Amino acid sequence: MFKRLIAKGILVCGLVIIVVLCIVLFYVSYKVKKDLENNLNQVFSDSTHYSDQISDKIPKAFLIKPFKCSGIMSFKCSSNLELKTHDEVLAKLDNFSIIVEQIRMDSVVIKTDSKIVFSSSFYSDYPAMLKLLPHYFKINLKRSVLDRKRGVILDKVDFELDSDATSLKLGTQYELESKKFINRNAIQSIQISKDLYDGQIDLDDKIGIHKISAYLRSKQLKTAMMQLMQEKKIIKDNNESDYESKIDESFVTIGFLAGMMGPKGYILQTNQLLKGLSELLKDQVKELSLEINSQEGSFKRWSVRELENLDLESYYDVRVESQK
């Protein structure tokens, strides 16, 4: 009898603990959802304000409807956005969503993607422009806290942009060190990062880049560019030799400027990159990639004040490749 009472007591206590944990979880998730909604809506409100301060010609993001977030252990926040200049709508981001998942004290994953629908007024004079304009983008960010005592975080970012003519992929991996990150968890550091991006940067804040990558694939780049140049009366209709001649002329000028203004330690890679872009536009190659990697054993985080005099060649290797 006594054992049964103990067993029942343990069972009741267990159920009470579970209920309390569920209530706490619901409260915490509700609070996180509300904080996410408020912060996201504020971000886009601020972005419009900042673009107004810089120039009235910069596209401004307008929320068609406020972000609404759902979820318990992970969260999805959705809205529709318009990009406008004055009263003209340039583009719409349909079903724009931000997903926050794999939430830990020392890491978090944030994903966002959307279809992009451009207004016909954006390309009405030159219909071929529509093939070159992006119709979809995706961004994945993984934020990891490396050292809470020193305020060091690691970001891995992947970005994709698709159009009818091309597919672009960008990636980077970098570390940030700031007093603002000290004793902050991954989610808290995201909000602090917004302050850094808004220009509230201390000269002692540090950044170190592990790698940067770019990959460009042509689907029908030459066809789209030829059509656009025909519409702009730059070349004669369906004149392929005229098109390639114009491309060559343009890259002679670009190459000259790059030689004067580009990094002296990467002249070979700069020439390879320009040659690859020219060949991509002429459909002589289908893919072009660029990789910048920290040299083995040379990774370092530099303060903002040190970046101006940074000797890139001593710390980074650059590789350019193209494929048919």
C-alpha cells in the first residue's frame, strides 16, 4: 500500500513537472515569437528610414503586412514586401519568410527565401531585362558562439540568386569579436549584430575572414545579353560577331582599370577572372568560380582600425576556375 502511494506520488509529481515545463516552454516560445515579430517589423521600418537619410533614389522596403511568426521549438516568420521608390513599386517579395531553427545557447540557424516579382515598368523599355533580373533568392546563416568571455562569434553564410539567365551562389565564413558579444548567447548576438550593421561599430571590434566563395553558372546568359544589347541598339540584330566584339572592347577597358586600381598581388587572378567573365558572356564557358581562402596558419582577426592597411597577399590565397 505504502509503495503504491509512493509510486502515485512520483507519478503525480512527474506530471506536474511536465505540465509546468510545458507552460514555461509555451511562455518562452510565445515571448520569443513576439520579440521576433517586433524586431523584424522594426528592422524594415528602420531600413526605410535610413534609405531616406542617404538618398531618395534608394529603393525602400515596405511591409505589405506585418511579420507573423509561428512555432514552438523553431519559428517561421512570414510577410509580403514591396520595394518602392517614391510612389512606384519596383518589385514584390512574395511569401517572404524567415525561419529560425536549431536554437541552442551557443548556436542558431536562420534561413530566408522568397520569390521576386518585378513590376513591368521596371523592364518595359527593354523586355530582355526580365531574363537577367533575379526571380528567387535564398540565404542561410549559421551563427555559433566560439568564446562568450571574449565575445567571439563565427558566421557561415550561403546566398543564392537565380534568374532565367544565370545562377549565382556566394558563401563566406568569418569571425567577429566585440565587447558587445561578451556573455551573450547566439540569439542575443543576432540583435547586437544589427546594431553593428547599423554603424554602431567600435574601432576595437575585430573581424577575421576564413573564406569567401563565388560561383556563377550561365543558363542562357549570352542569349539574354544579346537580346538586351539589340533592344538598346548597341549591336545589330542577331549579329553574333558584333556582340562578341563589343564584349571584348568592354573588357579591354575593364582590364586596364583593374590593372591600375586592383590589388597588385593578385594580377594573375584578376586577369583570370576577367577572362572567365568574358568567356561566360560569349558562351565559351558555362561556369566560373572564385575562392578566397585564409592561408594555412595565418588566420587572424583584425580590428576595424587595422583594416585600412591590411596586406591581403600575406594572408589570403585566391583561385579562379572556369568550366565549359
